[in-house]
Amino acid sequence: MLRGLTEPHEREAPIALAAEPGGRALLLGLTRTARLAGACLGMTVTQARAIVPLLRVMRARQADVDAAQAALQDLGLSFAPRIEAESGRVFFQVGDLGSLYPSEQAVAQATRTQATQLGLAVRVTIASSKGLARVGTRAGEIVILPGTAEAAKARLAGLPLTVLDLDEETHRTMRDWGIKTVGELASLPGPEVTLRLGANGAHFHQLANGMDAEPFLPQPPADAIEEGTEVDYTIESLEPLSFLLRGLLDRALQRLACRSLACAGLTLRLSLTPRGFAVREIALPSPTREASILLQLVRLDLERRPPDTGVVGMSILIRPARIRSTQLDLFRPNGPAPEQLAATIARLSALVGPEHVGTPCVVDSWKEEVMVIEPPMVEPATRPVPRERPRENRRDGHDEAKATLGIRRFRPPRDVEVLIGPTGPAALRGRETTARILVAAGPYRMSGEWWAGGGFCREYWDVHASDGALYRIHQDRETSRWYLDGYYD
Amino acid sequence: MLGGGWPRGALSEVYGPRSSGRTSVLYASLGAVLQKGAAAALVDAESALDARRAEQAGIPLRQLLWVCASQSQTLKSTELLVSAGGFALVALDLGDLLPHLPPTTWIRLRQVAQRQGTAVLLAAGFPLAGSFSATSVHLQQKNVDFGRQACARFRPRLGIDDHTLARAHPPLVTALASSVSLDRGRRSAEQAAHCSLFFQEPLRASASGEWT
């Protein structure tokens, strides 16, 4: 829950998080400075302030609580494909990690290290069941309980009863009986405990004996990753919004990295003041893990379409995708690495807009200027089929190479005035050029697409103008207006 | 004429007025690179690319990375592409634009190209890179052919006479010839002299009048 503290000075100050205002609220999170000063989790605010007078108590925002819980789940997913989550805890099986880590201690230490990278302070227990794992997290930072019930019982024997998290009635009964440790509870006869304390008592007795029948029920991971935050003031400009957004993106991408995934697209939801939301969809040409690229794309979108009012909260929903590894070809020339190319494409999209980066594609249309731009291909292409190269030959003693004549399009076609002479177009006048027409070739009439509702009928001419250029012009037969399509070059 | 194509790791430019053939040279260069399986990108300052013509020029469109940038974004986009590495050719098509750029722009671009081993080809209406380009080619229009595209094989079947056929298929541009002069390059001016480029329409009439 302290993940929401993004300022460096906040992380070094004695700060605690509480679920609700007031002196009796329990502390849910502490910075390292507050912990070292003597405050502990589970204390009330009043108790903590008595020990640490300079303690600053912040209210835990629900968005931060939810984000921390989601990050905890991603922590589990980074070690095992199946997890079970409950409030403030995540369970996962470590039996398959023997080939990756030399010992259970190493697994526990790696878990804490990964959690630190995600901004979480966790306690890790490795046990044979969920119930024993819960007991272990109350006993210490890293607890390894043996696999057999007898050994686990011996390990838990000396611990106080508080590790079992007894309900109030059972706790009172234990106090009345003079039972103070887990070992003393385990030594009681089981049927008698069940008779006097009921099912609850039987459950605690079983735990004290190192036994637990609670099954592991894995849940599928969430399809999307969500991070959010709320603020107590109104954000009116882009800079502070970008600062908060960067923190959210960093946390979300760290969680993606736990799952070995990348961001394929994100949805930004801004909570506006006094009420309402603004939603922005950010599309990516290819999955990426670079926060700077995502931030640049979001900034670009917000600069184009800023929210109507101030912002009091935001959340991002990231759609994860796998980065596919590609096999390069020994016989193809070196090309850009797919991941590097994806990052470059994302940067280009942030610079010029995603709709201006891609591969051109011919559209099946009778209009010759129509084309679309498709998302760029990131993976290396298959080997091309060798085509016949244009033959070089000598003509009149000169070296001559032949190639296809290209044309440069004006997008959109430019309006132009055409003066008509006895043999056809005689002169052009417009923004692009004003010139006499030396040679006019045409007309070539084309019409079609009347079946699709937006039919056209045009008359094309190729004209050699006195400015030296070879223009392609057409007249729309329905409106009689002339347009400059482009020029051969 | 160039003595081995556009040099890698260097800046090259091809310039000329409208209809001198620089776009056709650009398409041919991109097609030649992409046909070999290498990567190429085109930064288009005027969004002037014609996909049909590019495909007919031998450019496999699915392998071409096309960036439509405004005048102020073209150099930055080109730098990003060249810096990424792995591209055999990055072409910058400025068209008829005349951007006012400091010389340091070309120095920086040349240095990045040198580091990555990428050939950068600049196509513009005027020489822009000056002495910072390793190769500079000047194109000038020499001749334009207007041919008549006749479809002889359909004539007997449809009973169309020559006059009607001429009206139905009027002449259009069939070819453009350009003279080439090498301002700067690996070969000397004498070695590179007497060169011309002949650009043909993809669909042209042969001597027999059949479609080809």
C-alpha cells in the first residue's frame, strides 16, 4: 500500500497508512523509517503516535489498496502459473521451483526481492498447506515450516497463540485455561477441544499440530492489469498529470514483467471534478515494455484532446500480450531486432501519430489514388521471391537503365483551374502551378463504384506543362471541377 | 554509374525538378533493397507515395515501413529510424519542400548513419546536404513519350474500327527519359558521364499493339 508514495522524500519520512481516519484505526502500512522508530503494523494510530511523535498518518485510498492486492497477485504469478489470492495474501505452489533455486530459503528470499521491486513489503512462509502458511506469516519475515506434520508441530510449539489469529471467544477460553503457546494447545486432547470449542477450536488445534486440510484453489489471472490512484486536489495541467501517470505506468509494467508480458494497448480513465470520467484508448503498433513510449503516447493524446475539467483521479487498464520470439534466418541480411523495431515504431507513433506509421496497402478500388496504411509488421519478413531485375542495355552509345515510372500524389487532390482550348486542356492555374500545357494526352474516362453508393465518373489527362512537370489531372464529370492528382516523377 | 549503388553508412542525395525521375529512382532503390530481404524505410514529407506504382516498381509493400511526417518531423523521424539500426536503406523524400536546416543537421545524420552502417538517401527538389553527402546525383528531364495504348486483339472480336479505338484509348504518358549527372560520388565525373535513365509506364503497348 505504500506503493502510492511516489515522492522520494515520502519514502524516507516516518509515514503510516491507516484504513480510516481517527486514533483507533489500525495501521496498514509503514515506511522503513517509521518501522525503525518503533511503530508496528497492527498498532492503532494513537499507540503509534505515542511511540513516534512525528509520525504522519495518511489514509489508504481504495485504489491503492486494490492496486497493491493486484501487484501481490502478479508477484505470485512471477513464480508459479497458478495462484490463489485473498485479502492481503497470495498463495502459490513452490514444489516445481527446485530446479531454479537451490533451497526453499532461496525461494523465499527471491520472493521478497521481487516484492521489493514491486514496492511491496511482504512476509514469506513456505509450508505444506495454506493454513500453516498463514500461521507462519504471523510468526516472522521468512519462515520455512517442515513438510511433515510432526516437524511442523515441533517448529510451531514455542510460538505464542497470537500467530493462530484466534477469534475473541477462543482467545478468552485459552487465557482462562492458561494456554499461552501453540505447543500447549497442540498437547490438549483433540476430541475434548472439539467438544468444548466447536469446529473453530478443532481447526486451531489441527493447526497447532501441524495439520491442515484446506485445499489450494487456484484462480485464473486477470486478463488485464489495472493501476489507479486518487488525489486530494484538482490537477489542471499536463505536467503533474504526467508525473502521476509515470508512477502508474512503472508499477504496471513491473507487474507485466513478472508475467513476462508486454503492453499491447492501454485505456486511461480520468476521474473529473465535480463528477464524470474521461476515457482515452491508446493503441500501440506493437507490444512494448518501455514506460517512456507509453507516456509519450498518452501525453500526445491528452495534448490533442485535453479533459474538459480538472482531474482528481486516474486509472490505467493495460492489455497484456506476449512478446513473441522470432527465429532469424541465416540467409537473410541482418535487419532490426524485432523488439528494437517495435520500440522505434512506438517512438515514431508518439512523434507523428500512430495513423501515420505503417505499411502502405493497395485497396481494391477503381479509384487509382486510394490506399490505406496498415499497422507495421514487426517480425522479419519471409524470404522474398527473386524478381527479374530491369535489364541494362546500351542505346545510342549511352548506358541506359530502365525502371518503372513513378508518380507523386497530392493528398488530397488539389483544386486547379484548367483553360480548355480547341484540342483539350491548354493551361493550368492553381496553387501548385500556373503554366501553359504543351502536350495534353487524354481523355481517359473512368467511372464506377456506383454500386457502393458513392460512385464517381472522371476524365483523366496527362499533361506536359511549360514548367517542365508532367501532371496528371482529372475532371469530375458530375461537378465539372478539375483536380491535380499529382505528377510523374 | 554509382560504382556499386548507394554507399552504406553515408548520406546520399538525388535531386532534380519535378518530373525529372527522382521518385522513380527512390522507388527503384527501395525495391532493390527490399527484394534482397533487407529492411528499408521511407520517410515521406508530403505523403506522396502511390502504393500501386510502388508495387509495380518492385517494392514488396508489406515489408516497407512508411512514415508520413510533417516538415518539422521528417529529420527527427529519419534519425529515429537510422538510430534503431538494422535498416539497409532509410529514404527521406522531401519532395518540393525546402526546409531551412542548419548544417549540423546533416552532420548529425551522417554520423548516425556511419555508426549504424545504414544508407540514407535524400530525395528533394534541390541539393540540400551539400558536401555532407557522399554521393550527389542530379536528374534532369530529357524526353517524354506519349504513346497510344491500343488493344489489337479485341479489335476483330468487337468490330471496332481504328478511329473508334483511338477515341476509346487515347494516348497517355508511356515513358520518361532523364539525364543523370554525378555531382559527387565514388566514380569520377568522366566515368559517370553519358548516363541516362529511362522510366516506363508499367503497362505499355509493344510494337505489335498487344498489351504487355
